Amino acid sequence: MDQLITLLDDGDLPTPLADGFSADQLVEVEPPAPSVATQQQEESVIQAIQVLHQLASLKVKLQDSRDQALQVRALVDLLFSEEPITDDQLADLKDGFKVLKAFAQSNLRFREARSQAEQARQVLDQALSL
């Protein structure tokens, strides 16, 4: 608005009106302030996006460790079989317990986050509906 008034005062803005054009004839239109309900809905959408982002991160982490965890899980089955375990298999198994632990924890976190993300998905769906 200030820039427009400056242009008018400096004569840099030509006007086709016979009487000229003044700042008194301008009407500044501002977007209406969002209502409290709209602000709450926007906050809900932001929170929903954050929950879904967290779910996506957990899913990627889970997928990255899944193949390794399945390999270690196959070695766990050797503990319960009558077949002898080689030293290499035993070393792989001991190292693999960390992988199994990380995968199991990630899986539990993912399942919990997925149940929370269901509500976030509903909030997002409501916000996106036309």
C-alpha cells in the first residue's frame, strides 16, 4: 500500500481519470483472519503430517533392517536343531542379536505409530476433502 501511495505521489503511476487518482479512492483488501476453528484444524493437520512423517521414517528403518533380521532369525533356528553350529555361525548369531533387537524394537515402534497414524490419516483426509 505504501509503495502504491509513493508511486501516486511521485507521478510515476499514470491515471486515466480526469480528476486524478488519490489514495483516498483506494480500498485496501486484506485476507480475513482465520477463525479459531480454522486455526485448530490447521494445527491438527500439521500434527497429522508430523505423525505420518514419523511413521514413514520408522517404516524405512524397519525395511532396512528386515533382511538382516531374517538372516539372523534363521540362525536362531539352528540353536533348536540337532545339527552342530559352526564357530562362524555362532559368531554371526552373537553379532546378529543386536540386529534382531533393533529390528524387534523398530517393529514395535512402527506398529504403535501405525495405530496412531490411522487417526492422523483421517484428519488429513478430512482436510483434503472438497
